[in-house]
Amino acid sequence: MAFDIINWYKNAINFIKDVRMELLNVTWPTRKDTALSTVVVVIAVFITALFLWLVDMIILWIVSLISPS
């Protein structure tokens, strides 16, 4: 039992060391790249929302033609 806990602890420490070493190799985006990506995502979300709204309105119009109330 104690051996399992010690082994688990050693594995956890090795994992954390490996993660720290990998984080040193990461190329982080610049502030400009992050801002540009954010703008692209916001525009894509707006276009998608507009498209879904348009499809919803068309479906609503078709349903109202089929079953007038």
C-alpha cells in the first residue's frame, strides 16, 4: 500500500516536470494575433446567427402556409 502511494507520488512529480518542460517549448500567440482571431470568431458567430435566423424565418413562413391559424 505504501509503495503504491510513493510510486504514485513519483509519477505525479515526473508528470509535472514534463509538463513544465513542454510549456517552455510552446510558441504563444502575440496580442495582435489573439485580437485578430477574436475578431474572426465574433464575425463568424454573427454570420452563423444571421444564417440560422434566416432559416428559422423561412421555416416559420412555410409552416404558416401549411397550417394557417
